[in-house]
Amino acid sequence: MIRLLLPCLLLLASHAWSADAERRVQAISFAKGQSASVVKGRIAGQQYVDHTLRAGAGQTLSVSLESANRSIYFNLLPPDSKDVAMARGEMRDNRYAGLLPDDGKYTIRVFLVRAAARRGTAADYSLKVGVDGTALKPIAAARDALVKGTRYHATATTACAPAYSQARECAAGVVRRGVDGTATVELRWDGGGVRRILFVRGEAKAADTDATMKSMRNERGWVVEFENGGRFEIAEPLVFGA
């Protein structure tokens, strides 16, 4: 059984994100030779800030939010997600550390809980963000050809049973990062659901969710299950190649 530092895909029920006019975007950068940065900010009422940074599969992201106001939290969104979180500071004392499953732009959304936002509460905060480790780079297309028009080295349809969905088949795409079973498998299903799972040397190590993950090997590949009820079958050739 594998426990991840990285809740299941969670809708951000703690806040309504309807007014983009209240949104600010701030990219996080590190000084030369540094792997961490501290950002200070202030929000009031319905305002929220999306702090963004790029990181790669296999790197460890750490986040710590400090404020004198106990009504401020952050949510961590995986690449391309608008409002579905892979981790919520509200559930983990505003601290997070976990292995990242995929490459791309991650978003740390800082906001006030709904009741405080409606009162027009203001809060100063300090956000510390760090990225450690070396990213697991995708195999070059010259060595492992990509499916035309995609970033995937291979695609397939696989059996699945995502949480909160009636879907029983998922579209799977793989970004191979080695010939030893190191890869990111991305699974998509009707309704816009997405799950990303990072395999390292044939073992499921991380996903874009905080839920406990259990991976079972069989003669066909793996069955990966999550504590929220999500279940995905992943064939061995998809990860290792034919």
C-alpha cells in the first residue's frame, strides 16, 4: 500500500470563484541558485490570488502559508485545472509537501473562507514555496515516437471507475520518462475528469490527489485504487512500451 503526501479531486466548495475581477495572478520565481521563495501579500473580501509556478514530474513541491488571520487558506491546483484541487491547505494546517505527478504550471490559490470574505475581512499573508529534486524528463520523440498531435508516447482505452462518475472507460495517454517503467499516465473520462499517476520504475508513486493510493500488480499491469473509490486499470505495455 502506498500513501501519498500528494484529498481526491476536490471541488473548491469553500469559496465561489465566479468573479474573475477579484482574481490576481502572480508568478513565483526563484533567485539564481535558490529552490525556494517567500511571497508576501494581502487579500480582502472576495479577492483571491493565484500564485503560479512551473515544475516537473518527480520533483517535490512544498508550500507553507502563514497569516495572523485564521480564515485564510490555500488550494493547490494541478496543471490546466481551473477549480479542482489536488490538495487543500484547510485540511493540512496550511502546509503541503508532495511528489509531483506531471509537468506544467501548478497554481497555489490563496483565499478567505466564504464567511470571512462576505464580511469584507482583510488578511496579510506570507507564502513560502519550494521545489526540490530533478524533474524526470520525457523520452525524446526521436527515441520513442509521439502520437501525432499529442505529447503522449502512446494512447489507449482502459477500464476505470472514477469517483463520483458513471464512466467505466477512460482515455489513457502516457508520457514515458525512461525505459524502466518510469512514466506519467494521464486518464480522462466523460465530464472533464482527469487523473494523473506517476510511475517510477514500475511502481505508482504519486498522483494529482491527496487520497491514499493503493497499487496492485497483476499479469496485465496494475490496478490503482484511491480511498475515494476511484479505480483505474493500467496495462503494462502502456507504461513500459511494446
